[in-house]
Amino acid sequence: MGSTAGILTAGTALLLTCGACASTEEPPRASPPVERPTTAAGSNAPRHEAVLEDPNPAQRPAGIDQQLRSPVGGGGDPCYEQQKFSLQTPYETEAQEYGYPDAPDPREPHTDSIPFHGSFCVVGSDRSRQVTVTLTSPSGKVLKRRDLPPEYDQSASEQVTDREQFDMRFLPGDEEGAYTLTAAQGDRRATRKIEVTRAAKPRIFLVTDPPSDGAFTRTGTGRITFAFGGLPTTGPTDFYLYHSGSGAQQDGFLTRNFHSTYKVTGGPTGTAFLDLRITPSAQAGYYYLVNPKWGTGVLWQVK
């Protein structure tokens, strides 16, 4: 991984500033230095830096949409209360609440592929007391423990719990295998297995550390980090950047215009990182980095 050819090709709208990017070397930093998001110590994924440049519509290949139009809406993922003391994803609680025919079984292990972010709800608990949640690695090491405080609204008739969710994040280099998630409240215990696997197809993940709302400022020191998984190691995978500025939202829909193309090739395990520096001259608005063939994309904002 000693050259930049592996992740971005020349002529893209993301100007690569990385020289030799071997896993044992630190790529050049912006000036002043920018704090780098935490990654797994054992990662052998190539890591590169880039600078967001001006749009380059000429990079749009045939068959790729000039514009993407999508409805505006959405919000957080609430946790719907359940009778049994258990650990469930927000979607699992929603599926049970509304009786979705394809509702996943919350008693089964939860499976996802690196990189990903997962949130779990503690449901069926005593709302007036805290709950301790612990994440343990396949090798038995405690990775994270949090005391979730009592709920603000302890009404038994409340449909949605406002207890904090337990968040976890898995990046290239993290151990694959069966993790254990445990919730404890008094003498009650709930356990859930988390099966973490290698991605079988390309996926992209926006890394923020500490966690943020995906908004970045044009200060010259702002940095966005992307983690990739499931990439072919035999050649590059195209990702397409779209941008929407002021006035892009009309009649409940948001229109994003094609911005640029770049190519990413994975390391030995099909993973990679990209640090994208946001300069003061970068266009404000919302950006969307997507691979439509594989149905993976991430959205962020530049202020």
C-alpha cells in the first residue's frame, strides 16, 4: 500500500494530498494538524487524505444520473416499549409495534458487516432506574460499558421510551466474530449476540469522532473521514459525489446535482479509509457520496 494509486485515480475532483501511505506511516496532515478519528489498532486498510475541490460535471460517466431527487423528511429512530426486558434495535421495536410481516426476531443474533454503526434499545425495563449495558468482544474483552440513566418521562402509558440508546461502531481492523451485548438492572439480565462479519459487497460509512450530526465547517481544519468495506481488491470501485445548495428543496423534495467521481480500491480485506479536508473555499450545502449499483451512500453537510 505504498502508493496513492490504490484508492484514488488522477483527475478526480478530490485532490489527493497523500504521498506514501503505508499502514506504518502517517499521511501528511493539514496545517494546523487535525485530530484524527479513532480507528482500530489492527487495521491494515490503506488510509489517504484528500481535499474537496470544485465540481467537475465532465466526470459523470454515461448511465449515471445528472441529478438525484429525493423526498425530505425523516428523523431519529425511536424505541417502542416492549413487555419483555430485552435488547432490540429501534427497527425491531417498531416492527413489533406495528406488526410488520417481515419483522425480525429480536431473540436471534443481530448480524451486520464492517463498517457499521449500531444502536440498541433497552426495553421492558423499570423506567425509574438506570440500566448498565456492556459490550464484550469475541475474545471476552470488555470494550464498552455505559450506565443509561432513568428515563425522563416515566409514564407507563408512554408508547416510546426516551431512555438513551446504546451505540456501538465497528471499523476496518475491528475483530470479526460474535460479540455479546448485556443489559443489567438489579437482578434482571438481557443478552444479545452481535455477529460482526466482513462485508460481501461495497459499503461506505461516515466516521465521526466524537459523534456528531454530520455537519462540518469550512475552517480549513475540518475533516471528514469515510470508512469503506466490501471493496474488490482487484480493481477500483466508483463512487459519485452529489451536492445540493440553497434553493435545492422544493415541494418536499431535495434535488442534488452531480459533483464529481472518484475511485476506491480496498486493501487486503477489502477495506479503506479516506480523510477529506474541507477548505474555506468549499461549497456550502449537503453532499451525498453514493454507489448506486451497490445501494450504499452517506450524507453530510458543509456549513
